[in-house]
Amino acid sequence: MLETAEKLELTDRPRRLRATAARRALVRETRLSPRQLVAPVFVVPGSERREPIPSLTGHDRLSPDLVVAQARRLADLRVGGLLLFGVPDTKDDAGHGAAAPGGPVPEALRRLREADLPMVLVADVCLCEYTSHGHCGVLDGQRVDNDRSLPLLGAAAVAYADAGADIVAPSAMMDGQVLALRSALDEAGHEGTAIMAYASKHASFLYGPFREAAGSTPAFGDRRSYQMDPANGREAMREMELDVQEGADILMVKPAITSLDLLARARDRFDLPLAAYQVSGEYAMVQAAAGNGWLDLRGAALETLLAIRRAGADAIMSYFAEDAARWLAEDGA
């Protein structure tokens, strides 16, 4: 029996490059930068208004003035951008408030544009936060009417572009939503406004904390008739292809941690930038486990973000954006 490794005449020893922190850093394949992170922000009307979100530790609903203050802190940490969600005080059955020029998101965008921060401003485009029933489009009975919803989504996108959004991000999962937004934006003179399509958005149990934060839990039923079946990967590729054909500038998958295979497949198939949304439930799970002493918060959060990057994401929407940027700065990233 061989007693030493030398007798095996080993020539391949990967551990040579793992021996020190400096060696590991030198050959690291995947790197994470604050510039690749986008922080979701929930915007409410008013001023000096802050409402804690119990299921999203460390996050609050903020009025536009406080959004600007938060953005300044994030900019100092070199976070790449903000993703804005509106949480209005009043709603109706068609979600008309989504396109209101005086709504919380346009007001925040105007203030952020005046602040001239080195950040990309992204506005989510959906009706669920604005409808009294909580669904992502207008209803025909208890069915979401796809085609009647498209003009409303387009009008919301134009309102956000008018207010200063760099990117609009349709998340309603209506067929044809990217084309509807592109047509509406171009007609309004916003040819330079980019579209980040929620191209592969699964009907997930990981959205719970978001629905509390945005007040968008459906009043009846669920969203499985328009969000994707989590079991389907080929369908996700089809959805991405359709969004490319309709004019998307960036493709997004959501939730991130359960879509790593789709990210990798999309990276091989498409040349567009890819984004991933590390959703509220992913954040809440790590926070809860860390709060119980079951794992290290910093290590686990950064590991999940690195896995999303490794799978192919160029940009990551994450509730960890501020903390991760601070940790990366401490590490010299």
C-alpha cells in the first residue's frame, strides 16, 4: 500500500493556489463589486415619512425626501443603482395611480435626478401596488385581462421616464409588455430609456415579504395564470427570447437563487446584459437564520451574491445591497 502522496507522483495540485489569501485573490474567477448591486426601495407619498417593514429587517418604506437621503448613503458606498417601487395611499380597480405624474415614484425620481448622484435609476413597472385587488393587471371578472393592461403599463413607463428614470422594468408578466413599453416610450420621445425585462419571473413562495412591503397581496386567487411555473426551464428561455425580440435591453430572472441554472443557460444563449433579483424571501431567510445564530450573516449573504454572479448575472437586485457594499469596502473590493 502506498504510504505517501509522493509515491503517487502527483502533478496536479490545485491546493497550491489556495494556500494563502493573496493567492486566492489573484486567481479568483468571480468578483463582486458594489457597482453591480441595485438596491430596491419602497416609496410612499409625503415627506419625512418612514415606515419599518417587519419582514425585511433593516428596510423601511420611505417618502421621496428620505429616498434621496438613502440614495446619498448608497452612492457613497458605490452602490450601482436603485430600483423604485411605489406604495400609494389610495388604489383603484385599474391601478391608474401607477401612471400619475404626482405619484410617489415620479416624485422620488425627480428629486433623485436633481441630486445628480452617480447611480442608475430604475423604476419597476407593474400595477399590483396600485390596484385595489392586488393583481398585476386590470380584471375581466376574476381573470387578469392581458391586452387591456398593456396600455396602462405603457403609460406608467412614460410617467417614470418623464420624471427621470434611466431604465424601466416591466414586472407584470403580461404577454407583449416589453413591446408595449418600447412603443409607448418611443412615441413619447424616450428612445433613450432602456427596458430591463423581468423576462423569467416564476410564481414563487419567496415573494411574501415583498407583498407585505408593497401592500400587493392579491385579494383573491394567485398569480399563477401569468407568472411562470417554477418547474419550467425551456419556457423561461422562450420568454427571454420573446423579450429580446420585443426590444428588451436587459433580461432579468427572478427569484435569483432558484434560477441559477436559467442564468447560466441565458448567459450562453444571449448577448444582452443579464440581471437577477435576489428577492425578499431570499433575504429574509438569511436574516432569520443569522438571527438565530445558525449561520454567519456577512459570509452567507456575500456567498449567495457571488453564486448569482458566477451563474452569469451582470447586475443583482438585492436587499443586501447596502450591507454588501459596506462589507466589500472593508475587504478592499
